[in-house]
Amino acid sequence: MDYVSALVPPTVMAIAFTFLIRTLIRSQGGANKAKEDAAVDAALSGGQPPARRPGGAERPA
């Protein structure tokens, strides 16, 4: 039975890692993809990301 106790932790970790990667891949894109892309572009260019107001409304340009 020692072999079972030696194989369980790596198996559990492999399954958890698979679900983590699956979740990361499935959460890409969606309705907020344009906002996320704009925020990343602004951060990379040194600008400020669009300010968020308390109700979700964005400031007019």
C-alpha cells in the first residue's frame, strides 16, 4: 500500500493543475475582452487606464 500513498499526491496535483490551466484558458476573452485589452495597452504604453466610476459608468472622452 506504500505505492498508493506515494502516487496519490502527484496524481491530485496533476488533476488540480489541469483544472487550473483549463480555467485560465476558458476565462480568456468574453464580454470584457476589449476593456482588458485597452487597459493592458495603456499600461504598456505608460498611460493611465480608463478611470472607473462607482456604478460602472465610464468617463466620457
